[in-house]
Amino acid sequence: MQCSSACSTFLALKPSDGRRIVAASFVQLVAALALRTMPLPVLRTRAARLRSFASHVLRGPEERVIWAIEATGRRLPGVSTCLVRAIVADLVLACPERPLRLMIGVRRAAVGDLQSHAWVAHEDRVLIGGPEADEYVPVVAWDSLFT
């Protein structure tokens, strides 16, 4: 049996990064399902109770956790949106000593459509959501919730 290039890439990862990829996929799938079944404010409140579990499942240096969230997010089209990735990043990276801010912004596209984008920031640094966050006008800014 021959392995696809994605499989080969996965197998070439260090074991710790492989675990992060699996964990990031799992947490994003759960977050996406939850987002489809409940309003966002309710999801954030309930997810805050699972913060320690989620950050235990998806753990490691911040840059590797962000890498895993972004890498798996690109490979889960239709499941992992910018909002799902932002929820997961807030859930696993925030702590009481370092709360994060989940932002949702809008912009008008060239054809006039309204587009939205979600990102997570710590102070002035965007952790998840990339440089395009500057193109959006923030309409929602939520600080991390802790229970």
C-alpha cells in the first residue's frame, strides 16, 4: 500500500508535532460541530469549562500549537473556518495571566458583498487570523472567558 503525499508528510513529522496535528484536528472538529448546534456566546461559555482539557490535549510551545491549528485548518475545508480556528486558539492558548481577545470584523468586498473574518490577538499581536485582520473593521471583541 502506497502512502499519499499528505500521509508521507504526516509520517515525517516529529512525534510531538504529529500529536499536535491529531489534537488540533479533533478540537477543531468538536468546535465546528458545537458552533453549528449552539449560538456563539453559549459555545464560548460552555467551552470555557473545557479549557483545561482542551489545552491539555493540544499543548506545546505557542508557535507549534498555532502552526498545528493553521495547518489542520487549511486541510479541513468546510469544517474549519477562521471562526473555528479562533475559538480553538482562544480555548487552548489563553490563560488568566494572559487573556486573549477573539475579534470578529467585517469589510465590504469589491463587488459590495459584506465579508467577515475572525482572529485572536494578544495585545497588538495577531496569533491566529493572519495579516488580513488589518483589512477588517472590528465589530466584536471578546476577552477570554475563564471559569
